[in-house]
Amino acid sequence: MMKKKQIDRKSGQVMLEYLVTLAVSVALFGMCALLLYAFRAFGSRVLSLIAAY
């Protein structure tokens, strides 16, 4: 009986780890997409500021 509870807890921990990994991956992908959008939208301003010096 004790062994079954240990297996269930371990299974829940693995599922939680997968969900945390998925959430971090989605957040990282979203931040990269936002950064890419910002550079595409305002890239000319940054380049003109750098080229001015």
C-alpha cells in the first residue's frame, strides 16, 4: 500500500516538472517574439542612433 502512494507522488511530481518546464518554455518563446517584434518595429531608430556617432 505504501509503495502505491510513493508511485503516485512521484508521478505527480513528474507532471508538475513537465508543466513548469512547459510554462517556462512558453514564456521564453513569448519574450523572444516580443523582442523580435520590437527590433523589427524600432530597428531603424536604433540603427540611426548608432550610425550618428
